Amino acid sequence: MESVSHRPASKLAWRDLRWGALLKHAWLLPILALALWLRLAGIGDHHLYGDEAEYAIVARYLSRDFLFLSYPAIDPFSTAPFVSQPPLLLYVTALFMRVMGPTDMAALLPPILFGTATVAVTYALGNRLGGRFVGLAAAAVIAVLPFHVQMSRRAMLDSGFVFFVALTAYFLVRWLQTRTRGSALGVGIAGACAALAKLPGVLILFVAAIAFVAAVGLVVARRARGKATPAEVRETLVQGGLGVAPVVVGALLYLALLWKLQAITNLWVKLIWQAGRVNTASAAFVDVAQQTRDWSWYLTDPKFSFGAEFGRPILVLGLLGLAIGLARFLRRPAARLEHLVAPLAAVVMAAFFFYSDRKEGFYLLPFAPFLALGVGFAGAALRDLLAWANIRLTRDGAPRFAPIAIGVAAILVAVPAYGAANDSYHIFALGESQEKYLGEGTQEAADYIHQHDPDAIQYGTLLGRFTLYWYNEQPAYHWYVDHTFVESQIEAGHLKYVVKDNYIGLPFDDQYLNDLINQHHGKLVAEYHHGWGKVQVFEVSP
């Protein structure tokens, strides 16, 4: 006799639905586990330096007082309200510091988690656009991509910023497919978070706006032909309003915070800096005080080009896959508007990147989820091409040939992914990198200065400037301060110490520090060696 369950049918259906959904996406779990491990392996050896320590100290302030959004005490900013980037991720870090204390790990854990979550979002995006194969392939690529792993291990804003960019793209694709209010609201919330995570996050809002205008145009055109009702047009506009509302609310909240801090005008100064318009014309060493890079530098530089950061196989396959996605859209624009999202996002970000005068290598990170998605598209396209060719040759062999087509497509994705995984394993899991050494010695330098002159003002190299500040909260100068100001402070007897390291070895930075030390009678008073690096403390005088 069959047993009869006395549980309500609704509970049985819910259990079947829940487990069915989990099993459907089960292959994502080992990918997520690998992604998390690569981002956590050996993280205790990492030292905060440069912008990492700047963001960490601002979050440290916020963990004490959620309204104390201030730069570190660096002249000429002093305690001016922090406007270098929007504060959303700084508040997230502040919450971790409230729980864990102001530790390095509290600053590092949010980007690690955001980086791992980006793998899941990339999978969801690929799954919606091309099915599980595309989703798993894209997730596998970004999970092991050394560039993304590296930036997920640094206490900076880029990992969280890219997470919200990818999440906005996911909700935008979902909205274009489903046209539901929940998806429209998701676009707005994720887009607002992207814009409040880092200034370039605004770019994904342009992508959403273009997609929305296209969607409205299509429904209006259908209405003109009698194929859509006024209610459908009205509903599309309502959903657009739901998408815009969170962005407006987020912008108003940020402006209200700046108004309370009397810092709205400070934001304009930062925007000028972001465009690379810092005035260094009067500096004593103009050629090394001003840093601008032509866009071609990111195609040719052996360390920071697109090819160097992403790896040429992933870059080539990713661009090919994005082109395939664009071709799918162009074949049936009205029916496949969602396939425009990823290529459009890449084009918009590339246009801004090439236009901007001020660029850094990590500015390329927002391309990562879309290039990973492109790799998945390229693999799926090869699979479909092989299957189509076999069907054309012989229909009887199609069922037998299908596994071969899938296998060849998987190999196309697996080869560059394996190369990236191998690099990430050796660089991060085995610690065969400079990461664990960067910043070492600067804590001792900070202690030396604090012991000999607690009120001393200091200036450091790319690593020393904020790492010193993170450890002992002493005033320090930031490297993008107009160098004329730095020189005048030495002449006035206010700036007393220059801290020099050779971890990064940027020629313009080393030259400027050497000239500064020599011109102002720098005396070596302390030196520290860690790993392969060296940190030196010089006492300068007018």
C-alpha cells in the first residue's frame, strides 16, 4: 500500500520548487567555493597601502561616528569632508569595523565578499542571456581571473563597485525579458548603489537609460501599429519611474549628506581631479609632478594594458563573444533587446575610459564581468556552430554529435580559464607575489617618526603616504596634492620627514622623491628591509 503524506500540498510543492532550483544551479557551488578560496588564501599577509589605507581610515572614522565623513588629516585637505568617492562602500566597511574592530581584516573582508558575489551575479546574468552553459562558463572565468582576484583582495572600492555594476546589468536584462515592476525596481536600486559606490558607477545608469528609451520606443511603435494597448505603454512608463526613483533618492541622500557637511563645493574639486586636471604647472619638478596617460598606453603597456590585465585569450574571446551578443540583438532588435545590455555596457565604459585624462590600471576592472560573459558566449557559439554543421551533414548523427559539440565548446572556455586559475593559484594561494610584501616596513617607519616627533608632518611615496597614517593616525601628504604645496611646506619648516620605498618603482615617483630629498638636505635616519623591498625615512630641512 502506498503511503499518503498528510502534509499540505502547498508545502510539498514549495519543497520541490526549492530543491529543484538548488539542484539546477548546483554546479555554481564549487565555482563559488574556488572563487572564495582564491580571494582568502594568505590574506593575512596582505598590508594596506596607498588608497587602501586612505579608504580604511575614512571607514574607521565612520565606524566611530556615521556622520564624520572626513579625509585623513592630510594637508591641505586637513579634516575636509571626504568627496574622493561616494560613501556607500565606506559605510559598509564601517559596519564591519563596528563588529570586528578597526583591523586590516575588517577592511579586507567586504571586497572579498563582494568579489565572490560578483561571480554569482555573472552566472545569473549569463544564465538569463544564454542558458546554464554561458552562465557557468562566465562564472568560471571571472572566479579565477587573476585581475579580478587581485582587486577582490584589496581594501579598495572597485570590487564592490563592479558587483553593483554587474547586478544592475542583471536586473536590466531581467526587466527587458519580464517587464515586471520588481525587476524595474531592482535596476534602480542596484544602479543607485553602483553610482554611490564609485563615481564611474554612473556609467551603468546611462546603459539603463538607453535600454529604457529603446523599450519605450518599441512599445510606442507597437501601439502605433495597433499591437499594444495604452495600458501597456502606461505600464512601461510606470516601471521606468520605479527604476528612476531609487537613483533620485540616492542622489538626494548623498547631496543632503554633503550639504550637512558643507561639502557640495568640495565635490566639484574632486571631479576636476578625476578628469586629470590637477594644477602642477608651478611645481619645481613639473615633468614628474604631473601624470597623464594617453589611451594607447592601456593597449601597449606591458603591465597595465587590457591584454596584460585580462590575458590575451580571455580578452580576444570576450570581445568576440560580446560581438556575437550584439549580432543576436541586431538580427531581431525588437525581440532581443536584452542582448544589447552587455555590449552596450562595454562600449559606454570604454568610451569614458578613453576620453578621461586620468586613468589607472584598476579602472579596467568593470570590464571583467562582461568579458567573462563574452567568453561564455563564444563557447556557446562554437557549440551551436558545430551542432548546426553536423545537422547539415547528417541528421541521424545529431544526437550522437551533441556531447562532442558541448565538449569542444567547454574546452574553448576551459583552456583560458585553466591558465587564469593556474596564475591565480601561484600568485595568491602560494604567495608567489609581491602582495604580501607591499607596505611592510612602513609601520616601523611610522613608529620611528611618532617616537621622535609625535607632531611631525610627513610625506611618503605611493605606499608610505597612507599606510603610515593607517597605523598611527599622524598627518601625511597625499601624492596628488599639488607638489608646489609640498615644496612650500618644507621651506616653511612644517614638513619634516619624507618616507621613501621602492616597492612599486614608478620612475616619476622615485625621481620626484630623490629630487625633493637632495634639494632639501635630506638625512637618512632610519631604514627597514622586508622581503625584497626597502623603506627609508629621511629628515629634511629648509
